[in-house]
Amino acid sequence: MKHIKTPLLAIFLLTSIATLSFAQFANLSFGVIDEGAQTIEILMTNDTPVAGVQFNTAGATFSFASGGSSAENAWMVSVGGSGTVIGFTFGMAYIPATDVPVPLMYLHYTALPGLLEDVILSAGVVSGPPGQPALTVTYGPCDDPISTYLTETCGGGPGCMDTAACNYDPAATSDDGSCTYDDGTGTCCLLSEQDECGVCYGPGILPGECDCVGNVLDCAGDCGGTAVEDNCGTCDSDPTNDCVQDCNGDWGGTAVEDMCGTCDSDPTNDCVQDCNGDWGGTAVEDMCGTCDSDPTNDCVQDCNGDWGGTA
């Protein structure tokens, strides 16, 4: 046998119209699990007789209940397919008051979860004899060997107390650092297990990138910026001022090819057009208006000083 390591949920006690002025109490808890008999023990202490009990179960599949004080008092007990357990007396066979945990019944299971912590009780209704006041529910007690694992319901229990966490535990009374959070993909993990992009077990910002969406630094050092360094080392976002190659193939160079195909940075030696309009040509117009490259036929002055004259 072993103890179930499960927190207890409140069993709310409703009774007939209260006629007494003092509060009365009941205490319900899980007992031991018998793997051989496939039973889970339900314990109860109560300081006044009890006439009926109803509660829901979850986390395990139960087929029927037997034994305990409910059977000793010939109660009708049923276990519904939804996990609802109902026990009551038709007459006056009340479960007597007791100040020590007494087995109320044994629930027979056909299947248990992988974690016994997932087996829970909830939505309980317990009634006393007619005319008795409502019983107030307590838990534990925490020093009871049967409930040594039930610190979460007895007070001071560790767990995740952040309502935004995947594993928020409403029964926890102290934070044990176990809170896990959804990274937006449906995966939950500790914050320490999330990378700088908030992804569980992720690689973080990849080498060469500057943020979580794949941007890189531009030449100005801005993440995702549009500045580009041109071939002359100027970094800006204006492509219209990017330097170009000169005629020698030098980026940002000042060499210019003249009309004769000479490429240099000296404008004083640029070729010019001759009188025939030929760039770099040698034709020269003589004093008579003849343009050619033959200086031997240039006109001369006659004796009157007329160019090309016949005197």
C-alpha cells in the first residue's frame, strides 16, 4: 500500500434548516491506495452524525464503492459514470460522530493517471440529520500520517501562484519557482528555459542577426536599418549619391575620357575638333578658308598683301 500524494479540494456541507447556534465540523481526506485491491480509501472525521454524502471525483476511473462506515450503516452508495459518488441512508442509520479519521468508503478504480497528484475530490455536499446545522469543512490535519503529503491544502504548500502561468496552482500558499509560461506556440516552460526571444528551449538570436525576427545591422549600426555603404565607403540610405567608377575603373575617381578616348584627370590635354569637325584631327583652315591637313597648299599673300591674291 502507499499514500496518495494529492491535495484535497473543499467538500461543501449543506444540510437541512439549521436550528442550533454553534458550528459543527467534518473533515474529509484521501487515505491509502491499495494496488492489489485497486481501491482508494476515503476518510472522514465528523463531530456530528452524517446522513448523506455526495462528491465528484476526477483523474481516475471508478466503478463502484464498498466497505467503510457507509457499508457498516447499510447506506445506499453509487458511483456514476461521470465520477459522481453518492451515499445516503433511507432511515436513521447515520454515520456516528468520530474525532479520528475513519474510512467512509473504498472507491474501486479501473484506471489511474500516471501522476497520483491528478486524482482529486470536488463539489462535495454532506448533510447531517434533519434539523442539524451545516457542517464546516476542514482539511488534514497536516500532522496526520495519512495526509503528510497534503501540505498544499493544509497551508504552507509550495507551488505556482501566478495565475498567468500554465501550471497555476490555486491551492499553493508559497511560490516554489515552478511556474511555466506559454511561449505563444502552446509550449510551456520555465522563464529560465526561454531564450531571449521568449521561445521555450529556443536558440535565441541567430549569429549575424540583431533581433528575433531576422534583421541585421546596417552600416550605420542600426538593427534593421536601410543604410548601405557604397564603394567609396559612404554609408547612408540615399542611393542617388552612391559613387561610380571613372573611365579607369576607379570608384569615385575623377578621370574622364575625352573625345579621342584618352582617360585621365587632366582636362588641359583633352583633344579638340579640327576645322573639319574631327576630334583630334590635324586639318587647319588657311587664310583663304581652305581646311585640310596639307600645309603646302596654304594660300599666301600677293604683293598687295591680299591672301590668295594674284597680283
